[in-house]
Amino acid sequence: MEGLIWVSAGEASGDRHGAALVAALRELRPELRFAGLGGPAMRQSGMEILYDPTSLSTVGFLESLRATAPLRRVLQRLSVLLETSQPDLAVLIDFPGFNLRLAEMLHQRGVPVVYYLPPTAWLWGEGRAQQVSRNCVQVLCGLPVEVPVYEKAGAAVRLVGHPVLDYTANAPSREEARRQLNVAGDEPCFALLPGSRAQELDELLSPLVKAASLLQRELPSACFLLPAAPTLDSKRIQEQADRLSPGTVRVLPGPEWTYPILRAADAAAVASGTATLEAASLGTPMVVVYRTSLSTYLIGRKLLHLHHVGMPNLLAGEEIVPELLQNRVTAENVAQHLLGLYRDAAVRQEMQSALARVVGQLGTPGVAVRAARAVLEILEQKTARIERRQRKE
């Protein structure tokens, strides 16, 4: 029986998670149709894109205001669409500023909602977990730490694991990665990951490229590789990098280069976010960098009471990788940390052991398939209820 599933994701990472989920659902139920919000990866998976919000993705409380009006209009359009074309089920992926409102709207119209990789209620507090619980029939968590928070809020929870494990499972070896990238086996190599949002690039590209320039003075044969997120223009990034330090950093387009670069690198400078879990999964020593507006930083620290921002540190409960935040994100600081990681084998090994313990919390590969099966269970339960009601009538 053919069915329609709405999927909603709003950032580069969510777009990738959504594409993997749609692919797994298609494998299990080829007759299903998909529509909703997403980016190029979800479009390529065969989903009908009703709106692409990935270009609006921002970080920060005040910064997100510019996206409020267009996303409100999208919600209004979806509300009208629901009057004539209601999905059988909806899957929401992260993107809480929008998806929490969408979940409420869908719930009010009787559409079962599954939240895959829900808001980080273990950081933000129980309020978000309660909001999710009120409007969702199933919560599919990626991290064990999320489960008790959502269970306490009354949600039906299933731990499926973090999709990063699926993506990195087939990453090349260090030797193969260096061969693909034309990096000599003994050549110093560093990965620069300034983030997937234009806002992050504006804040982080300059100090990372300048750090590479400083490192090159110490290590003349070193190479510096930057994988451009699919949401960004790789040619423009290369031009910006060359203006800052001509010929120092090589920018490679597309997400397919992220894992070879991380695997080939002796150390990496990584913007706080999903990429830190990717680096951790590949065992790449790193320094976490992040810089946003002062207002966002101060509000976030006050609301969250966090001692760390990098996911590996949050999951470890201690600083296992160094963090450079705000005015500490300087070329000199980044270069010093990367050089230290390159030269000190003992520090690298200690960090890699700690990262391996964190990765152990993420589960096992097969995440998208487990999530797809959980989604289909909900869909089948709805179908069974409809059939029982029809038989009674």
C-alpha cells in the first residue's frame, strides 16, 4: 500500500541524516512517497522538496531572527497544504526552532509524528522534552544520555544510535586516504573544518587559514586540506583562502572528501558541531574552535550553564579535546594546538583513547536502517488502526 511520509530537516547535517533515512525506507518499502523540507542530499534521495531551508541555517539567538519570517511563511504554506494533502506520517530531524512548531501543527491534525535525533533536551532542560512528548508518538534518540530525559517527559523512546557511525563505517584507511589526496606518507597534514554555515565560515575561515600559514613556517612540507560543506561554494572558499594566504590551503568540494581528509590528517581544527563526532569516530586528534556573536555566547552560557561546547567533551563529561572559543580563536592559538598535537605522540594517543570511549556511546552502524524500521512500525500501527475501524463500520 502506497503511503506519503513528510520529512523535515533544516541544516546540512540534518539533510544528510534525512537522505540516509529516506534511502533506508525506500529499500524496505519501495512504494512509499516522500515530501518535505530538506536540502540537496534529500532531493537526490528522491524526496519531493517543498522548501529548502538549509541556506537559512544560522547559529545564535539574535542571528536566527532573520530566518523567522521566511520559516513562518513556510509553516503557513504547510498548514494550507495539510488541508488538501495530509501525509500518513511525519519524521522530523533536529532543527527544533522550526520542527517543534511543525510537530504541534501536525499533531493537532492527527498526523503521527516521529522525532528522529530530537532536540538536545539533556542540555536545554526538560521543557523541550515535554514539548516533544506532547506532540510525537515516537522519539528516536542518537545518544544514550538523551533517553532518560525523554522517558521522564513521558515520550515513547527508542535508542537507534548516531548516524555518524553509518557514514564513517566505510571511511578509507589512513594510507588509502593519503593516496587519494596525493599526500606523502610522512608529510605533515592538517584538516581545517570551519563549519557548514556561511555564518561559521565568516567567523572561522580567516583564523584557520592564518593558522595554516603560521604552521607552514614551522613545517614547510605540511599540507592543509579543507572539505567544503555542500551548503557552501567551494570555489568561493578557495578564493577567500588564497586572498588570506596564497596557495596554503587546498579546498576540496563536496562531503565525499571530509572523511578522507580527516583520516589523512595528523590533527584537525574543527568547528563545534556534528563534525567533531565525525573526527572522533575516525580517531582524528583535534582542537575544537567556535566563535559567534557576543550576545549569543553570553545568552547561551547563561541558559545552558555549560563548561564545554564540543560534543566529545560534553559526552565525556570533561575536556578531552581542547576548545578555543570566542576571542581565543586566533591564528596563533590554533597553530600552537595543532603543532602540539603533531609533535607529541603521547598526547595524540591519549586523546585518541578518550575519543574511542566517547564513540563507544554512539552505538553501532546500521542506524538509518534501525530508524527506518521504527518509522515503519508506527506507520503499520496506524494502518492497522484504520483497517480495524473500517471493519467495525
